Amino acid sequence: MNWNDVYKENIKLDKMFYDTPSIDIINKNKLELLVEFSEFANETKCFKYWSSKTPNKEMMLEELADCFIMTLSFFNYLKLDFDIDKFELDKDNINLFFKLYKLGVSFIDKESDIIIKDIFNTLLNIGYNLDLSDNDMITSCLNKINKNKLRIKDGY
């Protein structure tokens, strides 16, 4: 499995939610994207200098998967071809989370393929910094997509 497989499955998931997204749905998804960034940051514990608890890998992967799924929904909404741009790794997750929030807020005002691709790459960068492999992240995304499909069928 690879990231293109995740994108294809995410498109199928999007179709289960809507045929053509309304402005209202897009705005709700933009807010959800920012919320997912926060839930992921919370699970990494990267800012919790006062805590001795270590992050739970499975919980981090689940929250990261939510971030990727929302990001890929915007790839689909913008009708972008999926590709991963090469980027220079940044080892500072605090700065990377600040970057995510800035990009997310910028995306609210300007729906841009450059911004959404940068969000995807920044999420990947954080995942790599957390010693998560592509396989870990891809598997987690596919599992979450399948879980969401079941939720839709069950009226979650």
C-alpha cells in the first residue's frame, strides 16, 4: 500500500458524505482540520513539558490519520493530482505545529493547492519526527477510512 491508495480510498469516503460539497460543508471541514491538528498535537505531548507520560503510538497514529484524511478531502475538493513533494525535514515539532496552524488559517481564506500540499508535507514531517514510518501512517489512514465507512453505514 502507498499514499496513492490512501487518497483513492479517501475519495470513496468523501463520496459517501456528499456528491458535491456545499460552502457550509467546506467551512465545517476547514474547522475540523484545525481541530484535528489540535487533537494530534495533544496526543504527541510535544508541548507538555510538565508531564512524564510518554505518547501512545496508536493514539498518535489515529489522530494523525484524521489529519491526513481531512487534508486529502481537500485534495479531492480541489481536484488535485496526488503527489508528495520533496521537502527538507525540520526536527522541531513545536515549530511544525505552529506552521500547521498558520497554513490551516491561510487555507480558510485562500483555498490553494500549494497550502494544502504544504499541510500534507508538514504532517508527514511531524510523523517522521515521531519515528512513524510511511507504512505505520498509511495503515493507520486506511484503517480509519474503513472505520469511518462503517460509521456512516451504521448511522454514527
